[in-house]
Amino acid sequence: MVRRREFGGGTSRRRKKRAGDGPEGEADPALDGMADPHSVARTILLDKLTGQPRTRAELAGLLAEREIPDEVADEVLDRFSEVGLIDDAAFATAWVESRHRGRGLGKRALAQELRRRGVDDQLARDALDELEPGQEEETARALVRRKLRSMRNLDREVAMRRLLGMLARKGYPGGIAMTVVKEELSASHEELPLLDASGLEPD
């Protein structure tokens, strides 16, 4: 007779994953013993909102990952929105201000980031409209001036291509980018040398 080998000194029954469990089915100590899915959902949201603001779409995704029923998730999310704990409009405004000033991102890049986080397009447009007139161009100029400091050994055509590429990656429209780059190259106090094909300054 062939004996069946058992590992670990016997059999163990795997606990069924419950709403609120952490990764790999591990119980979340803060939620252990909670049977009411509304309580579980509220605890999850409060925990996630403690560290940083989040959009409703992001929080809905987290509740879905924790297997909170859709109708319960909607009710709790609605309640959090009513009391101001979830506010996509405020999130969008703060995001635009922070990412524009801190990372120098243009409106196009900011709109893409907000869309990825589930912010409604109209709310995103409203937040972007709060940037001061001319602020996008002013920020682009600051980026170009800072970058120019490291371009002393490049000819003007190469410098222009690199500066335009940088502004494009940061979400600036072509018209603003071209105007700013041309003007800043011309006005630069650190004149960029014109190099010939050999990489040397012509006589």
C-alpha cells in the first residue's frame, strides 16, 4: 500500500479570504472580526486617506480589490463625498498646483495625469484654468533657462532640438515651446558657440 506523504505535521485548512484582508489573504489586524462590509469599507477608506488625498476612482478601485460589494462601496463613497473627505475638484486643483510648480509640467501632461487617476475631464479643465494667464509660458522659460546652463558645448541647432524635446515631454504645446526656446537662445547671456562638422568652433 502506498502511503500519502503529508508535510508540516498534518493537514491545515486554509482560511477563506474575506473583505478587508491584506495581500495573499493575510488578515488585516484593523479589520479582523468585522462582519459588516460598511464598517470594513469605512476603515479601508479612512486608512488610505490618512496619508494623502485620493480620487474617488482610486478609492473605488481599492475597495474592489478588497472585495467590497459594489453597492456597499457606492454608498460609503457617496457618504465620504458628502462630508468632504473625498473631493475630486479639490484634488485636481492641488495636483495641478503642485505638479506644475514642483515638476514644471505643462497643461497637457497634467491633464493626462488627472485622467489616469480617474478625475472627470470637466473637473480637470476647471483646475487647469486656475493657472494664472501666462503661467505656463513663464514656467517653460524657467525650465529652458535652467537647462541652457549645461549646454555651453552644444551648437544652437542641437540645443534647440533638445530644449524642444524637453518641453514636449513635459506637456507644453509646440507653439509655446518654439517661441520660448528661440527667444531664450537669442537672449542667453551664455552664448552658445556655433560648431562646425568637426565639433570645433569655426575661425
